[in-house]
Amino acid sequence: MYGKLRKGYYGFMQIIILLSFMALSRIKNPEQLKNCSPGEWGKILGIDRIPEKKCLRNKIKEIIEKGKASDFNIELGKEWVKQEGTTYFYVDGHIQVYHGKKANLGKKHIARQKLCMPGITEFWVNNHLGMPYLVVTGEVNEKLLRRSAFGTGNNINGNIASA
């Protein structure tokens, strides 16, 4: 999908795995890697060391410039569905309350507070075991329903049970 990155020692999968491990380790940006041993992190990736912050930023920029993130997510979702043979999805909506003043958001009913407050709805799409596939932030409308089922365009109304 992304093909080969420009010349360099680090490939696409190594950068994605490094970013994943950074997220799991609560490392929010490449500058925070200076507190970690590059050799030990490199062993996790199967290489001698992880890239320095400048190199990592350049690789991230190169990946972003290709503009294939949504295609990558769709293909990844299709692969998960195919591996598990999932036919039913559960969609669960959650309200994220907004306490700021900059955005003009519609009011939502917050059940736990028994109030209407500004907020955003997140829709979690889970498989039949409750394992999450994806999160969609926004309002459900016709366009969102058409984009569901990982971009297949199939009518999914019969395959979704709302939790």
C-alpha cells in the first residue's frame, strides 16, 4: 500500500511498529525518545537501534505526504474481518463532553449527569466478541452509513445490532 520509503535504513513497518510501541509506552513525541535506550528499543524492532528524532520526524512526514492513511485503515479493517470471519458488528455510542469555549457544538443528553451539555458523539464499532474495530467521531447520517462496512458500500442495516 505505502510501498517503499525513500532511501534509508528504516522501513515503513519499522516506523509504524516503533510508533505503536511509543504509544503503548506513553511516549507522546520523538523528543521523549532521548530518555530511552536506542539499542534496547532497536532490539524490539529487530534492528540495531531506533532512528533519532530528526530521522523519525522525516519518515513520519514522508508517510503522511503519501496520503494513504484512510486506505490503510480500510485495508487493515478488511483484513481483520476476513481473519475472524465476523458477520455481525455492534455499534455503541458514547458522548464526549466538551468543556471549552472555542467550538460551537450541539447539545447532547449526558445520562450520567442527567443534563444536556455540548459534546461530540463517538461510535465504537465492535465485533461479536466486543473487540473494537474502529471509532467514528461525529453524527450518524446517510453518508456515514454508506461508508460503513469498511468502505464496501454494502447495505449494513441488517448486520448491525445497536448495543
